[in-house]
Amino acid sequence: MNFKFFKAYSYKNSALKSFVIFSISLFLLIMFVSAFFVVPKVNELLDFQYEQDAQNELALESALFTRFVVSQQTIVQDLAAYPMLAGAVMLGEANDLSITELFENTIIGGRKSRLVLQDIAGNVVIKTDNTLYGNYAANQLWIEQLLTGATQYHFQLLRQNNAALTFKVSVPVLYNGLIEGVLSSEMTMPLKDIFVTQNFNTNVAFKLTQGAVTINTGTEHIEIHRENSLILAEMDIIFTYVTDDSLIYNGKRELQNTILLVLLFSFTVAFLLFAGISYRGLTQNETGVEVSKGTRRNYVIPVIVAVIGIGASISAFMIATNLKYAVIEKELIFESKQKITTIKDEITENLQFLDAIKAFYNASSYVSRQEFSTFVTPLLFNYQNINSVEWLPLITKQQLPELKAKAATDGFSNFSIKEINANGELVQAKSRESYLPILYVEPFLGNEDRVGVDQAKNDIFTALSKAQYTDVKVATGIERLKTEHGNRTGIFILNPVYENKHLLNKDLEPQLLGYIRIALNMSNIFAHTLNIENSHLLLYVEDITDPNNIEVMYGVRQQENTFFREEALNIAGRSWRVLTYSTVAKTPLMLSAWLVLIAGLAITGLMTFGITYLIRRREIVEQLVESRTKALKLSEKEHRSVVENAVDGLLTIDEFGIIEKFNHAAEQIFGFSAAEALGKNYKLLMPESAHKFQDLYLQNYRNTGIKKQLSSDIKLEGKRKNGATFPIELSVSEMKIGKTKKLSGIVRDVTERVKLEKEREKFIDKLTDSNEELARFAYVCSHDLQEPLRMVRSFSELLQAHLADDLKDDAKGQKYFKFVIDGAARAQLLITDILSYSSISSDTQMLECVSLEELVSVIQKDLLDTSSGIITADALPAIQGNRTQLYQLFQNLISNGLKYQKPDAEPHVHISVENNEQFWLLAFKDNGIGMEERHLKKIFDVFQRLHGKKQYAGTGVGLAICKKVVERHNGEIWVESEVNVGSTFFVKLLKPIE
Amino acid sequence: MNKLSNIFLFLISSFIGASQATENTLYVYLDADLSNHKESSQAIQQGIEVAFSEIDNKIAGFNIAFKYLDHRGNVIRSKRNYQKFINDPNALVIYSGIHSPPLIKNRKFINENKALTLIPWAAAGYITRYPSPENWLFRLSIDDSRAGSVIIDYAMKKQQCKKPHMLLEKTPWGDANLKTMTEALKSHGIDEPETTRFSWSLKAKGAAIIVDEIIRAGSDCIILVSNAVEGAVIVNEILNLPEEQHLPIISHWGITSGNFHEIIPYERRKSLQINFIQSCFAFTNPQQSPFSKAVFSRLVGHSKGEVTKPEDLKSAVGFIHAYDLTLLLIQAIKQTELTGDMDIDRNNIRLALENIDKSIPGLVKTYTKPFSQFNQQTNNNAHEALNPDSYCMATFGKEDEILISIE
């Protein structure tokens, strides 16, 4: 037991050792492959990916830039749709004051507009009076293109001033859908508002080239430049995206580290897994099944595949996630910025309304309710988001009666100043030095109840009143606005109005007249902003001016798992936090990346297991092949030794008779060594006389494929090296190996046998001659002896008769005569017996169907005529045989049974038969005197007698005849006997073969 | 061979014939708004063509052919068209319409380049009052300087307006009408009439504000000076108001110049009272003279099936004026001989137009010395073929035809 454990342990130990060596080698190999193949390849891929990324970024950024341009174009296009512009270009002059107003008062991008209007001849119809950088000479290609409708708009870079870009957007002016002029707008915008990329200023830069003008966002922060460009055909701008290659190097390093880490990690995991599996394998292999040591090496490939696959999957996962996020984030940033700008613009536009009313107040000495209404109402048409406009004059106690009087003329007979008390109820205002009542309100309908409500206690007004002269517009926090569509979120914006005398005389203190207050429907503005261009954004806005009281203005705050961007918006002293959400949630994106990862891992797993499985199979097959080969080699060895040690000569020839194999025995037989015989034609081993026949034989074999005459044990003549011919016995067999046919022959030198055979034949011939002579002699003897004997007997009897009277009293003479006659009679009997015995051997075997029943009945008749006794028999069959001989057999055996009897006994012979498959067994049983054991063998010999002829008559030939007959019938005869009981003679006669 | 040479000779002769025809052809130009106010421009074309067809397009040994240029109402494009006319050595005369502004803005250019201009449709008074005895612009059309008062008189007397609201386009044409109409209103005791101006290319929103303003101002009728494009936009906005706020419109003829009737079809406009000034002839009037019947049948033949009944002729005034004006031109050419040198011939025709020596029966009236030499002080209307007695007020019929109110 201990010994077994030690053996298993040492076996495992050595396997573990080789496994460790293998693992270290594998690890070194991976490191080697990583260093010289994976990492350079990864670098290459990284460069490629980076290039792709840069190209993608470039495409994205340029698309964003194009969108920016298109958005600017939309602004200018909206402006160009003003009817008076069409009129002006049609007339070729700006005869309309409203055009001048439009040109001077339009704000684009937060600045006073810089506009140029040109007619179809390219002549400038009107332009703003500020500095223009563009070239507006007639007959320029771009004007021509715009006028002919070849381009939708013209975008031109003009100059760069530090971090601001000045550009021009020109659009056609249409009348009734047809182009009648061109409106150009020059705009200056901070580059950071144009290129909205988050990492702009740190990692990337942009360069725009149009003709001689180049704009760039500043590249001082970029260490190693990498430029990717594309041409924006519509604008004829080369858009260049500059990235910092030092980032790639850092990135590369990071990624390389990551890859190495991943490799190491994957290797470790794979190693542990592999080790686990192998350990199981080792423990299971205790039974001693041979595990070839080379096997482990085969698993390098699946391990590498697994490592690379896992690495690649993880990388793909990371890249997929990052790329998609990047695109979405960029889109979000751009859209978000755009929305913010739109909101800002919308509000700024509405603020112009305040300016207009303020200008109106400044231009008039007094504004009546009617004038206020007339001025404001049409304006409100254009400013749908302004819910209401109010005028809140600063009224001193002294001015109150005058105010009431004016109100009365306006139809407010009971005008009084009210205020909201602590309980929120509207009550008569308390008397104080000054009031700030809502005096005019438009639209009046629905806002009637607000007239006269004092706002002096409102915090904002309190604050503003205390402040020095100020022209800023101030916004309030969230207000609920009543609209026809229900309550909406809004803000109030108010603007103080001063007497404008101080503008003329700087010494005068500015005198506050009151406030204009507008209610801005922010819900509408936000909603409208969102609805532009089927936006994919969600918007959430909150007022964060007072950190202690953050109020939601619009939208619902989304969950954190969506992409969002936070922007700050400062409007009229309020700070708003604007959160824009992409409607694309993170989860589905993650899902796709996860899918990539899972798919990658699954494929890796499949590949690894696939390869492992294949390798395992190959191994099994190899091992099988090896074991079979071993067995085969062994068997071949055995075969070879059999062949080599065979006594018979073995040789193989091909279809052309060339000897391919020649064994040791063949060498002995023919006297040629194998080296001498191989490669030679086998005719070498034949005498010349047989050559022709052999050629014909092979030719015929080749043509027909029939090995005629040649089969087994053909006797031929062979030729030894010394030229002597000798007899051989040849058996030929055909071998088919693939398509080639071969003949193999077993050769036996039969010189000795032939010699022996000849001798035997000679001997047999001699023996036959001698036998025949003997038979002839016996026949002649017996036949020729019959005649003198008969003469002796007959003449003795004649003589006895002749001398009868003489011998009457001569007893002696009579006795002598009797002896002569008896002797002659016995000699006659003997000769007859010898004659029949010898004739048996010489008789030809005339076989016929002999009925034993008949035979026995004939014998019964013959015998019982002359002697007494009983002969019984079973039912006897008919058998094939010589009738005469069978008669002699049965007659001898039965008569013997009757003859050798005790004197006082009734003789009885019974013949029984036993039917065996192949033979009949006949038994002749008598109740005679029996024989002693020692005599049993002798009785079948010729002339053997157990008793004196006086006791029992006979010649001693009968049983010899029986034996000869049975042998002639291929049978057997024997006897079983007991003295004074009887004997049983058994005869076994073969049944004829069917 | 014989056959071939015959074909060759035929080709040669036809080529020579063709080149001779080209050499002998003089071109009558039309510079009009073929895009935005197509109907009126087509009517003018038909008027010119029908009149010339009566003399088989041949006069004084020359064939007459026509060239139509599109200015789309754009002053600059009109000037370019004129340049083409001036540069064409075979250009006989140029008709111009339907907008006044191109003619107002380019009047000096036209006169200085001696471009003989016939105006069947363009109303601004300024156009024909070029302060020189050598005046190259002749008009057979409504003249604002005198039409204004006709429109105002109709509004005040017939429509019984108490507080008319003048709504005029912001162009020199609108300016001219503002002046004459304000003057005319003074005679009806309105010193400071309510006035609103609008630009070309006015859109629905702007029109809605204007209409709202007019309603708020408490006006009881609208005096409209507008072309068909903007006119349709304004009328559409009026029709968007409740029916009781549909103020009657007394309009200059600009609204008949385009597809006004298609944008505001009869079913929509029937609740609204729109009257506008026209010259006092219409094919739609039940009583037609044999002369006018003959002209109309020629028009039917000429229009190749487009016009079969009077209602089919849109912007009919363009046809009527152009036809009458062309009759005068033909007479003037007949009075002078054509040399083939257009500088000389144009001047001769100009002088002949000022001295037509026989009465020419036309559709609107019979013209007896319709033009004479211009003198700002003494003969201010010298280049006006029509006088206010030929101005009538009209309305659209059920089939968009123009019905002259016969008094």
C-alpha cells in the first residue's frame, strides 16, 4: 500500500514538475509574444483606432460646426424675411425708416448687428454704420451664387481677434419666393461658443481655413500636433481638428499597461483553471493510464486564444462604451449650448420689448393710458411670451390726487391705491410718502384687479429704490402667471425709467419715474426651445439665485443614469441652473457594450474549448495510433521472425517479377543471399527452360489478373546459385496492397522427398509384385493342389472299395485307409479355405446393397440342415458391401457360435445390431464354451486353432477370413468372451458416405 | 443629281429668306412682372399682339416680333432689361408695367437713353412728368395724380365713409398716392387721415397687426393702395375677423394685377365689399359696340382657346390699355416712315405720338390727339392718353371677372 502511494505521489510530482516548467515556459512565451508581437500590434491598433477616433471626432466636430453655421444662417434668414428688406432690394433703396430701425436695433448673438443689404446688382442698399470686415463689392462670385440660387447661404471667415471669431453669413432676400437681393450679417463670437467640445482648450484645437483666412483656437497647450482635416465643400472651408499626440502616448502607455494587466490576469485565471482541470486529470489518472508528457505543450494555443480573446473582449467593451458615450456627450454639449443660446436669445429679444417701452417713455413727456395701450398692444402681438406689461409709476403722496383725477378720466372713477396685507388680503394702502402702484396694465382684460395695487413693499422694488441710478433690468424669482391655457411659470422683469433730463445735463440727479414690468412666460420659452428641431433633449431649469430657496422653473429632474449637462444661465440678475438631459439613457448603451463583451467572451470560450477539444481528440487519436503502431510493430516482428525462421523459402515478387522479399530459408534453398536476390527478376531462380513460360505467365497475369495454373503445391524446377537444378514445390498467393498487386510464393525444396517418394514407389511396386506373386502362388497352389488331392482321395476310396473284401477283417488296413481318406478330405477343405481367404484379397470390391435379414435366413437354412441349434437376430439393416464376403463373414461367425458348444447344451446364437450415426455395430452372441482372455487376439490369425481337430473340426482359417472381410469393408472386428459362458463377436461396419 | 441640286437651291434660298426676315424684323419689347403678377403681364402681351395681328405684324416694310422680359418688380432688374433693349439695334419700342417703382426709379435713365416707353399699366403720376420737352414715356393708364381723388370721392360719396383708413404700400407708388389721396381727403374735411404703410413681402402676421390697428382706430372703410400679392394677404386677414368687422375696401387697381382672385375666391370674398378703380371699359359689360365685339373675337382667336368668354380674360385692363396704346403706336408709325435706324425711328415715333393727326377709335374711348409735347407748367398731362372721365369704379364678379360700375 505504501509503495503504491509513493509511486502515485512520485508520478504526480514529476507531472507537476513538468507542468510547472511548462507553465513558466508558457508565461515566458506570452511575455515574449506580448513584447514582440502583441504590444506592437496593439500599438498599431491603437494608432489606427486613434486615427479613426480622430477622424470620427473630426467628422463629428465638423458636423457640429456645420450645424452651428446653419443655426447662424437661420438667424440671418429670419432677419432677411422682414418684408421691408424685400421692398428695399426691389427698389434698390432703403426708403423706409423701419429698415434703418431694424438695422440699428437688431441684436444678434448679444451684440448690435452688423448687416449689409445688397440688391441684385450687388449694390449696397443699406448697411449698419459700424465697422464691417467683409468685402461687399458687386460682381463677387458668392453674391452671384446666392442670387442665382446656386447656394443656400454663404459663410465667410473674416478675422480672428484673440479668442473671438468674426464671420459673415449671407443669405438671399426673397420676394414671393424669388431671390431679389442678399442680406449679410457679420458676427463675432467667442471661439469657445463655436467649438463646444468639452476638452477644447486642453487636448484639442481647431483650425479653419478659408482662402487666405485661417482661424485657430490656439494650440499652445498641444505638445505634439496631429492634424486631421476635411473640406466642408458647402463653405469651402478646410476644417482641421488638431489633437495632441502626447495624449496618445500616455493613452498608449495606459492601454498597454491595461492590456498587460488584462493579459496577466487572464493568464492567471486561465492558468488556475487549467491547473484545476489538470489536477483533476492527474488524480483520475492514478490507475496508470499513460499520459504523454508532450500533451501540455499542445494547449498553448487555446490558452493564448483565451488570453487574447478575453483581452480583446474587454478592450472592445471599454472602447464601445467610451466611444458611444463620447458621441452622445458631444451631441448633448452642442445641443445643450444651442438651447441655452436659444433661451438666452429669446429672453434677450423679449428684453428689447422693455427697451422699446422705455424708449417710448423717454420720448414722451407724459404717457396716457390710451397711448400706453396703443403702443403696447401691437407690440404684444410680436412678443407672444410676454404675458403682461405694467407701468408702475413712483407716486408721492402729493401726486396722488392728480393721479386719481387722471384715472377717473380713463374710466377708473374709484381709483385708489391698495396693498396686500399680512393676511394676503387686498386692502386700502396705508398712507405713506410714496407709492409704487400698478397703474397701467396690458392686456387689460383679465388683469383689471391688479390696477392700483401698490408694490412699494415688494422686496425687489425696495432694493431697487435704495440703489443709485441704475439702468439694469432686474428679474424676480418664480411667479405663477395666469394665461388662457392655465397657470404657467414665469418671471417678472422690471426696468426702471428715469427722467432723461440728466442725460442732457450731467449735473442733474437722475429722477426715477417708475418701473416698467413685464411678465415673461418662461414655460412657453422653455417649451418652445425644446420643440425646435425635434430635440432629443429634456430640460430642467431651476432658479439658484438664492441658495436657500432653490425653485424649479421647468421640467422634472431626471435620474442620474441619463447623460446630462449642467449650464448656468444669468438673466437680469438671476442665476439659473439649466440641466439638459439626453433622452438616450445609459442603460441600453451599456447593454450593447455588455453584449459585445459577452459575445466576445462567448466566442473566446467557444474557440478555446473548440481548440482544446480538437487537440484532445488529436491526442487520443495519436495515442491510439501509437499503441496500435506498437502492437503492429510487435506483430510485424513476430511475423518477420516467423518468416525469417520459416523452413520454407518465402519470396515476394511484384507484377513484373521483381523479387521484393527473400527470406533466410530461401537463401538456404537457392544459395543466393537476400542482397543478391532482391531487385532481380525471379527467373534468376529458374532454369532457362522455364523462363519463357514464366514470362508468358506474368504477362497474362498482368493483363487479366488471373493467376492461371498457379495455386498451391505446384511442382517446378528451381535453379541454385551453382546452376544445379532441383525440384521445388511452390504455392503462390496474390496480395493486393492498395492498387499494387504482388505475388508471394512459398518455396519448398523437395529434393529429399522426391528421392524418398521414388524409393517408396519402388518398394511398393516390389511389394505389389511380391503380393501378386504370392496370391497367384496361393491360387495356383490351392487350385493345382485340388486335382492331385482329389485323385488321392478318390483313388484311395476306389482302392478301399477294391480291397474291401481283403480288408474286411483287416482293421488295421481299414484304419489306414480311413486316415488317408480323412487326410485327403481335410487337405481338400484346407485348400478350399485357403483359396477363399486368398480370393478375398484379390476380389475387387463389388459393392452392392445387401440385406442382412435375407443373408441370415439363408445361412440359417444352410446351417440348421446339418446341425442343431437356435439362430436369432434383431431386425437387421441392408448395408453396402460384397455379398459373397459378407456371407462368408456371417456364415463363419454363426457356425463358430454353433460349433464351439458344450456337449450337453443347446447352441444359441443371437445377432443384435446397434445403429450408430456413422456405422452399424453388429454383435454375434453365443452361449458356447467361451475363450480365455489370452487367446482373444490370436484367434483372428490364419491357421490358429485353440482346440484339437478331434474336439472341434476346422481349418483355422474361418476367423482370419472374417477379419479380412471386415477390413476390406473398412470395419473392425473384435471379441469379448467368458469361458463357459459364451463369446460375443462385434463387427463394426461403416455406413456408406451419402 | 438634279434632285439634290434642287434641294440645295431650296436650302440656300430658304436660308437667304430667313436671314432677310431677321434683318427686316423689328422688336417690340415688354418689360413686366412675368413672375409675381403674371396675369396682368399676359393680358398686356395679348393686347399688343392682337393689335399688331390686325396689321399682320407688318408695318412700313418691317416685320414685328415680340420680346418679353421679366423684371419681377425689381427696379434693378428692370434697368438691366432696359439695357438689353437699348443695346438691341432692332428694338423699336418698349412697353412697361405693371409696377410703378421701376419706372419711377429709372425714369431719368429711360429718358437719357431715349428708350421709347409705352405704359399700359402703372399708375404713379410721376412717371410721365419728366421735366423736359423731350419726354420718352407715354401712358395709357390710370394716373394716380388724378385717380386718387376719384377713389376718395367714391369712398366718401358712394360708400359714405366717415373715417377712412388709408393703407398704402411703402413704395414711391404708395408715397404718390398718399400725397394725392391726403389732398383729396382734405376736400372732404379730413385733414389728418388715419394712415398705415406696409412693405412689400408683407406676411400674414404683419397684416393681422395692421388690420387689428385699423379696427382699433375705429375706421369704417379702408382705402387700399397695394399690388395683388400683398393685397391678397391683407384682405385675407380682414376676412379672418368676424363678419361685422369686415370693413369695405376701396382700392386702387393694384389688386387686379395678379392672382388675387385665386387666393381670395368669390365664395370667401362675397361678404366683403371691394371696389377698385379701372378704366371705363370692360368686355363683361352687357352692351358692347361692334368694334369691341370684333376685338374680342380676335382675342378669342388669338388666345387659342384660353379665352372664350369675357370672364376668361383676367387683368382685362392690361389687355384693353395695351390694345388701345398699340393702336396709337401703329398710327404714329404710319405717320412717319421707318428708316431701320432705331435711334432715328424711335425719335420720329415719339414725335409722331405727340402729333397723332386723326381720331383713333379704341376700346376705352376714341382718341383724338391723345399725346402732345410735355410741359411741366402748361401741359402737365401731355403724355396721359386717359383723363379722369375714363376712370370708373369696378368690382369682381362671380367668375372673377371685372365688372365696371356703370352710372
